[in-house]
Amino acid sequence: MADSPEVSRYHRQMILPTMGRQRQEKLTQSRVLVVGAGALGAAVLLYLVPAGIGTIGILDNDELELTNLHRQVLYSTEDVGTPKVLAARDRLEKMNPEVSLRTHFLRLNVDNALDIIREYHLVIECSDNFPTKFLVNDACVMLHKPCIIGAALGFSGQLSVYNYLDGPTYRCLMPEPPDPLTLPTCANAGVMGMVPGIIGNLQALEALKIITGQSETLSGRLLHFEGLETNFMEVPIELNPDNKKIDHLTSYSYSCPDYLLKKHTVEPQNFFPTLEKEGPFEVVALSDDQEFLQIKDFRWKTIPAYKIPEVVAQIPEKKKVMLICENGIKNFEALKYLLMKENCTRALALKDGLSALRILGLD
Amino acid sequence: MKIKVRLFATLREGRGKEQMMEFTDTATPQAIFDRLDIPSADVAILLINGFDGKFDQPLKDGDTVSIFPPVGGG
């Protein structure tokens, strides 16, 4: 590294007594995987790439949407519609060409997690869902690698270091993931951009300390942040040794057989006849941001998807449930949830949503 | 007995962040969830005086109970 431009680039962090040339070289030799290139991932990457990590893997299966831009500060308006991993790589390459960036344009699952994570020393978990957080934790336990799991919602956020040395795992904080459909998410409950920014920065700092071998990390302590009060609180996490005994990966993403989905799906042209002839139906309209869904003379008040179990439980047993949404995505997820998790066989979902009815001129 | 109840993240919506609550001497954290209409599935972390607590653990006068929901966004 002597006399190279790297010395100048990293000079101000290298002159820190707790860093120095040797620790900078540890950064250069390290390989870090960032799972999720959303708001947390953007903050992590914006600080780890300039710091001179040798290899950074960026894993994400989404394309950038306009609604991401207020918090996913790595991206620009012109990136909308582009896979996040590609937009991230383009921006980060310019920030620091010394760093080797690898992109994984996929969703982590039980079949690929071990092979991907095996290539890295450390995982920074920045996804927006519990199934992925548990998958990363379990794979890291099996491969004996530390992971830093962060989360943010509304004005709140939290992070900790898991499976580091003799420390606890994510399952010591939460033994099993909560049901995905019943949870508020950033998409339906909102999030203030600065909060994942703060949590992501702290994740990057913990990563730097683990790589350079600084002794005091967040292992064994969950750091919880309340943004409205600007308050940090620590929650102790104790190791349950049973949580280190993981010998296989578990998928928590619920899947539903195609034949069953097909049986409970209503083609757009059959929507009104089905409502008229095969009822009585209670129509459940799903949306995170529209108060009502309307078509013809019908007007339905909407609910967010996570309220589905409680709303459906209140519908009298003799009624069937017709799930609708604007484009057919949310009601399909809700249908899968009701069929697989609640064994609710009286539920039907409108294929492709109300937009399909409009395309067919049925409005 | 009097219990100090502290709520975090989305559990604060419509419930506030901290309150003193009066219970009979046999109360457990479940009684707090019931009174505040917090479904068990919404409780990811339960602390009694800063340490991991159980839903059916008997509470004592002056205890502080902290309740966190699952936070999974990113």
C-alpha cells in the first residue's frame, strides 16, 4: 500500500490510533456481503465503500421505484426502473474504484444462501423482511460468520451484531419470525428516511470494528432508536446455546400450490357474475395508500394487507370473501396467506385487480 | 400495585409512550397487553426491569415493563 494513492485516500482514518496501516490493510483484505440495497443498505454502502473494504457484494432482487427515493439515498431519479444492484454499482464504482464490487441480482433463499454467504467474511443484513433476516442468521450460524442485522420502521430502528465470537444469535432475540402479512412494513406504515440512515451508519461502524478487530461491539446488546425523542436504548440479549445448533435452513416465505391458487382466483370477466351468483360475498379491498377502491357504482373502503386476519375473522362464516386490490398483487398475497396460514377456503381473489376490469371495459 | 409501562415503536400509536398502571397483586404482563389491546403477536421483546421477561411472569409493585413490537423494515 506504500506510496499508492490508497494511502492518501484513507489517510485521515489511518492516522487514528485505533486504525493505523495494519487495520486499514485488514479492511482491504475483507469481503463483506450487504443483503438488501434499500434504505439501510444504501447507508451501509455509502460509508463502507469509501472506507476501503476490499470486496463488497450487493444482493437485492428489486428494481428502484419512485417511492424508494426519499430514503434510499444512493440512487437518483433517473435510476427508477433500474435494478438496484446495478444502479448501486454504477454510483459506488465512481466513489471508490479501489473496491471490488460484486452484484447478486436475486432474492436470498434456502437453496442459494449458503453458497453465496460462504464467499464472504461478514454479512450486513439490510433487507425489509423477517424471512430474510432469519435466513441470514441461520446461514451465518451454520457457516460460523458474524452478521449485523438492522431494521427500521416509522421513526424507530434497531440493530445488533449476531453470531460474533461467543455472542448470541438473532434467534436469541426472537425465536421465530412473526407472520409477514400481519406486520406493518415501510410500504404500508411508512418510514422517515433519516432513521434507516442512522441505523445503516451504525451497521457500517459495527462492520468496521469487527473487521479491524476492535473489542467492543454491539454483540449481546440490541440498540433501539426512537427518532421522535432522539433516544437510544439498549436491550440485553443472552445467548441460548441451542440457537447455535442449526443444521439446515428453514424457509419462512409461505408458498401455495398453483392448482389451489387457480381454484381460488376469479378471472376479470367473471368478477361481477361471480359476485352476483355465487355469493353472498363480503368484498375486502386492499390498499396501503388509497382510502377507497371504486368501479361502476361500487365503492369499497380499503384496509392495509396486514389487517387481513382480523378483518376476515369478523366476517360471518356464511359469507364468502372476495379479495380485491388495484393491480392484483396484494390480493394475491393475501389469498396465499389465508389459504396457507389460516386454512380459509372461503376466500377468492380477483386476478390482476380492478385495473384488469377497466382494460376489459367492465367499468 | 403500580407498574410503569413503556411502549416502543409502532405500539405507541394511540397508546402513548409511558404510563403508570394500577393492577391487582397477581397481575402478569398479559394483563397489560389485554388492557392496552396489544395482540400477543405484536410483542417481540418484553423486558421487566430491563431484563427478558415472560408473558405469565408475576409482576411486583414498582416494576417497569418495556414492550417492543417486531421491527423488520429496511
